[in-house]
Amino acid sequence: MFEQLRVRFAIKQSFSLGVMLVIVLALIFSYNISKLSNEIDNKLNAMVGASYFNFINGSIDEDGIRKDVGRDTLAIFIDNDNTVYLNDIAFYNAATVKAIIDKVIENGSDGGNLRIDGNYAAYAYRTNALGQFIYIYDYTLDFENMRSMLIIMCIAGSLGMIAITIFSFSSARKSVAPIERAFVKQQELVANASHELKTPLTIINTDISILNSSRESMTEEQQKWLDSINGQISRMSNLVTEMLELAKMESGKDNEIKVPVNLSDVTESVVLGAEVLAFEHNITFESDIRESVMINGVEAQIEKLIYILVENALKYTDEGGKVTVSVSGDRKKAVLKVKNTGAGIARENLPKLFDRFYRTDEAHTASNSFGLGLSIAKSIVDSHGGTIGVDSKEGEFTEFVVLFRQTN
């Protein structure tokens, strides 16, 4: 139970811190993207707004134009006679310049982005009476730096997530430890108190048995008092037994070896006994049990689980109602369902059903019931690696569903 709590706590904490880390990294990256975008705009605006360019008549010699890696801007002017002028002949080769001109004119927009010989560039395009102006800003170096930064951020983020996960599990262990210690002490207190109560209850039972042997000499009123004492002693014994059983199950000290158990046969056995009680209370009892559904477990505990659920269903079914028990399964899971008609349970009360000493309706609760049955049932299911759930609709039905891993 506490291992699951630690894992859930650690996962939630890792997720929260991880989301914060991703948000921070995303903000840093977004800031740098925005900064690069602003830098590109500023460069292009500065070029467009420049009062002069020393354009060189570019008949664009194939061999005369090369890229200079130390430069990042280029201005191209095309006059009305389609003569090309460049402000720099040491930037791109002639074929590349021609490709730039064709692509920019084809796009027909005032600006955008280009891929030039594997490089990244932004452009601005303007026209006037003199001709056409194309301004190129090659931001490949900035882009490569940005990509390197992204890789570093991803690596740092991954290492950060590993560190966060380690921290979260360590923090979860420390955070849950005081709760676990308190719970263990509570369990020990309940177990010790229950164990200590067994001795005086045994002595009282013995004394009551001696008194019962001489009932003939008692008055009718004394016999009633004796019967009342008998009933309360029986009730106390049942409580102590259930508390000890629950404490044992929840402590995880149940060392009984789990072996293949025929869930179908065990359910059939419990159903046979329950049908008699159902008949006495005018309750229709139906069963749909698939043959040879096998699980790994302790047969006595599985029988106890089924008995608790069936007894609970009978207890809360009014006369003339109906109880249905079914067992089914596939290659992976075995399913036990116990359903009864009746008053049902309010939706807000469903999560409390498996709490110790919780009872939904005192008026329908037998005098020897303490609200521990479903807690014991859940502990049995948990110890067998299964799950138990409940669904109910007020005024119609209540259904418990237990899932186990099926074994061949």
C-alpha cells in the first residue's frame, strides 16, 4: 500500500517539476527565437533604409562571385533593363544569385525565408521606378548556434528529468515514512489490543459456560441477563477476530503460500450455502459461474472474500429482491461479480465503502456487524494482486466487481 503511495507521490512530483522544467526551457528557447527574429528584421530594415549602396555591375560572372563566410548580407539591384548589380561580389556564386532572384520574384512577397545552398537566409523585396531591390541576410551561423543550444537544452533537460525523478523518489520516501510509521504503530496497537482482549474474553466465556450449566436454578429474569451477556460476548469475540484478521492482512505479514485455486468451485460452494438463506428471506438467488476459472491465491481467504460479498448482498436486499453471482474470465483475467437489488448507495458514499467501521445504513446493519467486512474483503483482494470496485444506483442495485489475474 505504502509502496504504491510512494510511487504515486513520486510520479506526481516528477511530472510537476518536469512540466516546470519544460516550460522554463521552452521560454528560454522562445526568447532566443524571438531575439533572432528581431535581429533578422533589424538587419533587413537597416539594409532597406540605407541611403546608398555601392552596387557593382554584375553581368554575374560565373567565376567572379564567391561566398565570403565572414559576411552575412547581400544587396541585389535589377534595373529596368534587367541588368544585375551587387553590393558584394564575394558572397554567393553566380548560379546562386540567379536562383535567389528567380525565387524571390516568383514568390512576389515583400519578404520571407530562403534555403540557399543548404544555408538559411531571410530576404526583403522592394520595387520602385528605378527597378527591383533584393536584400539578403544569411543567418546560418545564428541558426546553427540556435540548433546547438537546442541540443544542449535537450541534453540538460534529460539530465534534469533524471535528477528530478531521483529527487522525487527520495523525497517521496522521506515524506511517506512518518505516515507509514504512524500507520504501523496504529496497526500494532490494534493487533496488540485485540490479542490482549482474547484472554479475558476466553475467561468470561468459560465463566458464562459454567453459569449456563446451572440455568435451571435461575429465575427467568436472570436467564435473560445471562442471554444478553452471551450475545455481547459473542459480539465482542467477532469484533476481536475481525480486527486481528484485518491487522494481519494489512500488515503484509500473511506468509501463506499462494497456489492455484479454482475460483469457480469456491464460488459454487459459497453460493450453495447462501441459497438457503436467500430462500428463507424470499430473495431470488441466481448464479452464472463459468467452469474452471483458476487464480493463484489462498483458498480460505478467497472463500472468505466471496462469503463477505454474498452476505453483504443478502443483508441489503429487501424481501422479494434478487441477488446475482457470476464468475467469468478470459486468458488474462478472472472476474467475480456480486449484484443485488435494493436501496442502492449514494454516489458520494461509494468511495467510503471500504473504510474500516464505515456502515451506510444503521437500520439495515445486523447487531454483530462492525463495518469491517468490506475492509477485510479489500485487503484480501489487494494481497492477491487484484482490484475491487463497486457501482450502485439508488433505488435499483449495487454491484461489486473483483478482478484477478487468471492462471492456467
